[in-house]
Amino acid sequence: MARRSPGSTLKPFLYAMALDQGRLVPDSYILDVPTDFAGYVAENYDERYRGRVTVREALITSLNAPAVRLLAETGLSDFLHLLPARGALDARPGRRGGMACR
């Protein structure tokens, strides 16, 4: 099994939230391009960018750049509040984070 970063573990929750909000569907296109977010530029595991990819491809291949772009569009606050509701993680400020055991 491939080793994944914590961010890769959270990507399905992010994409599910965007799907639930009607922002995209699996065959929607999303950009995998370098984008500066206040000095942070997300890089993919292989240090390559693919340009226009489907949401399905971005999630299956665990691309970081499209996920960071999507998080910026959906809003960090909404995402952080979604996680404990799904039993995954409470990453809100002042909370003790960690994977929930259910």
C-alpha cells in the first residue's frame, strides 16, 4: 500500500463536500497548475502539473494543487467544520485534533 500524507487522507472529504454543494461533478474539469496562495504553492508528489484534469483524475491520483485550489474556493472554515461532523477529524482552532475511532 502506498504511503499517503495526512492531506491525501482528507482529500476525499473535500471533494465530497464540493460534490454535495453542487460545485462540481466527477467529470468536471479542475486546474492542476501552480498557484500562489499567500506565498504557498502546492506541489504534486511528482513535482509535475497536468493542466486541465477531471475531478475524478485529481482525486484518484491524489493531486495536491487542484485540492488546494478547491479548498480555497469552498472555504477552509466550512471544510474544518465538516470533518468532525463526518467523524474524521476535529481540526478547528482550539480543538484537539485526531482521527476519530468509531
